[in-house]
Amino acid sequence: MAREAGTKLLPLVIIDPKIFERGDLTPRRQAWFLENTRALRESYRRLGCDLVVRRGEPAQVLGELARGLRGTEHALTHAHFVCTYTPYAKQRDEAASEVLHAHGVEVRSYGGQYTHEPGTVLTDEGRRYGVFGAFRKKWQTLELPPTYDAPKTLPALPSGLEVGDIPRVEPGISLPPVGEIAARERLDWFTANAEADYQKMRNEPGHEAATSTQLLLQHRGAVAAPGDAPRQNLQVEVRADLAGLLRRCAGPPTRERAGGSQG
């Protein structure tokens, strides 16, 4: 846990050009990420802290931060991040960890992108499942991730540290409400109004039951709540609620759903 490793924190979002400037990344997806980052900054500010935003190659950005704070009372001692599993993400995280280790920084990684991390839902013999129905039954038996209480306050950032600007991108559409509060409200609405219809309407893109879950999952990937260290999604109790919701809603798998079964 980041808060347990020391009393000082430096919340950081790095806008990685290899991802953010991809040709297939639409302006609306860029804007969605940036506006949620802006909402996250406001969440930190309400707690007395702030969110540092940098743009660049992650290993280089982290190395510059470590060098800039070396020898001060705010020198980096630990770095915490949530694992992702694409080939590029693994390469990026390995490169960043190597740079941080070279500066004497202890690196700790955590799950959080999935209810159960890839490779953890296995048969009793320790093998991967080849049939989604059996995978789903095992997934439902596993213990949910722990939850953590959100802090009431956080320590201020070092004076003189540039927090960085969050750029704006015109999405070309009206974006849904952003931030953790909006995500919680959407989850509450879904459980009250659309959960009962989800099994039969989940494959109907125009139906509210289907679009609500897609929006919740978009929130899950874009919102990082201050109380959710080290798991950088919605606060973990919301993710646990969503996992329980998915357990209740899970029906017979379709071919499309089976392809995403490792989460």
C-alpha cells in the first residue's frame, strides 16, 4: 500500500505518447481519459494533495522525477503501480522498474485491472480452462479483492514541484459525466433500474442495460480514486460491488464474451 510505505505521496499520471497518440485512438477516447484525469486531480485537491501530470515515455519521466527529488526530504523511496498485461505494457513496466531500481527506488506492482488477475483462475490441477462455463463457475467461487478505506486527508506535495497541465481535446460529442462520483451514481442507477434486464438485453447495444455496463467498464479503466491505492480503478468497494453484480448477471456465455474470459 502506497500510504503504508511512507507518509509522503506523489500521485502521478503519465500521458504516454505511444498510447495516447496512436492512430486508432479517437478524440473522444482521448478526451474521456483527460477529463477523468482532471476529475481525479480535483479529488486529490479536496484531500489537500494534488495530482502530478507528465507527458512522455514513462521510464524517462520517472527517471527525471527520481533525479529531481534525490537528496531532498521528498526523495522517491517506493513506486506503486497497477499491472496491465499487453506486450507493450509489460515492456514499458519492465523498463520503468529498471530505471527506478537504478535510483534506489523499491517498486511494487499490484493487480486491479481485473477482478481476478490473468492466470489466477485455474483448474484444481493448476491448468487454464478451455471452456468458458467451467471458467465462470470457478471465477464465481474465488474470494473478491480486499477493500480499503479512503483517506480523509493526504499530505501536500513538495513546494515548488510543477504539477503539470492536463491538455484538452475536443471530443466532437457530449461526454458522459466523468469522475468517481458519476461512476458511483451510474452503478447505483444500474442496480436499481437495469440489472433485471441485463441477461436478455446485454447484446442489444441500444438498450440501457447494455450501454450502462459498457459505461461502467469505461469508468473502471479511466477513474483512479485517491482512496484506491494501490488499485487504480474505481474505489475497490465499487469494483467489488461491480464484480458481485457481474456474478449475479452472468448468464450463458456468448462467443464474443468467451474471448475475454481471463479477467
